[in-house]
Amino acid sequence: MPELLCMGEPMLELNAQPPGPDGRVLYLEGHGGDTSNAAICAARQGASVGYVTALGQDRPGDSFMRLWAAEGVDTATVLRHPEAPTGLYLVTHDARGHAFTFYRGNSAASRYAVGDVPEAAIRAARILHVSGISQAISASACDAVFHAIAVARAAGVRVSYDTNLRLSLWPPARAAAVIHAAIARADFALPSLDDARALTGLEQPEAIAEFYLRLGCPIVLLKQGKDGVLVATAEGGRSLIPPHRVRAVDATGAGDAFAGAFLARVLAGDEPIAAARYANACAALSTTGYGAVAPLPRPEAVRALMEQA
């Protein structure tokens, strides 16, 4: 059984390419979904990983099953819905940058419910990883994540939670209430600085880390992008891990890469600070290519970057 289970919503990506001579726009197919990205990154680092979700019985769903099989992510806990579709999103580009259009209403993942939670697989794992998006897509999915967390805690399985705040999916007050209730039950909190400022109303990284520690989460990893990562523990430890200088072209999924790499190293036996240092380098390298999945690095590249620091 997989040691790491990631739970959430995968979505097929259709990314608009530059118009051709005839003005037509073609779309490049890819794969998205925060916890799916994290699962793939962890698998590339050598971890034993499985994914928990629901897909449609459709071509996008088949595409994800092939992706996970190729990446070594176990799909025994992936449900296939006979009626609901796999979610997808379009990426379009203009002078203001890129924009996302989501088609996830009534998707298979949004129909996920408490009764779908694979309790035996969770009890057999060592870490369960979920996110704010995992809970934002529907009320039933939100309840399913809370149930999965409860099953994990009762079995002594550690819980990892990435805020991944998407205010287009739910009102700020509900997002904060749900996310903070979940983090209070987690062993690892992985908020980004922007998310945390929106959720807590606080500005300073130290104050934000202290806020999440007071909720009861013993280890907080505050992701600050180009300013590195602040690791704070309930014992009073504080460590600011500096960023790596890389030629970044696309930060899509960098936080997911950090989560996957961090959890992979924790499973390998690293202490949190060492795991965070590795994950920090992995996340930096993930920004040197386009898309969320393709540029996720292997351990050799991560170690090489770390040795340069």
C-alpha cells in the first residue's frame, strides 16, 4: 500500500497556443490539480504514492490514469464515475498575462463524498496530503476530506495540509473557517504567504507562523516564493531557508512541487528542516520549465542545485 496518499481534484488543462497564420488557436493538452502535482513530484523523488479522487469515465479521465501509471502513482483509490465528467480548465493569454476558465461544475471529483473515502488505504498509509482546493470544490468533498483526516488521525497517520486558497470557489469567511479547522488537525501546514495573509489578516511571516502553531499544528512551512521558506515548530524552532537563484519562466505548481518533495523526504527519514531545504530546491527547479508536471525535477538535479548553494 502507498505510504503517501494525496487527495483532491485533478483537472485536464487546455492551454491556448499563439494563433496560427489563419488566426486559429490550438490548445495544448496538459494535466493540472494541486494534489496530483504534489503526488507526481513525490513519486519522482522516490516516494511510494497513491491518489484519492474520482474521475469521469471519459477521455480526460483516461489521460490521467495513463499519466499516473507512467509516473508510478498508485490508482487503486481512484474512482471512475459513469455519469459525471472529469473537470477541465482553459488557459488563455493576453497583454495582462494568463487567465483561467474552469469547467468543474458537477464533475466527478466534486461529487466525492464521505462514503467514497478509502478508509483502509488511509489507515495503511504514513501521510495523508490534502488542500484547500480539495475542500472548496463542493460541500460533499469538504466533508470527505474532514472524514479522511479523522480516519488518518485515529490511525496515527500524519496529515499534511496545503492552503491553496482559491477565493473564486468559496467566500473568504467560509474558506478561513474550513481551512483553519483542517489545519488544527494537521501535522504539517504548508500555507503560502499570500494565502495566509488573506486567511488570517496578518502581514508578518513570524506572526502568521505563530498563528498556525497556536491552532495546534506542530510544524508550519510558510512558503514565501522568492523570499524562501520559513519553517516554524511548536518547540520554538524557527529557520528561514533562503531561495535558490534559477532562471524562472513559470511558477505554476511550484508550491505543489514543494509539498510533494517535502513529504517524500519526510518519508525517507529526513528531519523537517532538511526535508524543507530539499523541497525548496525542488520547487525552484520546477519554475525553470513550463507547466506544472513536465519540469518537476528528479533527485539528481535537486541535489546538484543544493550543492551549488
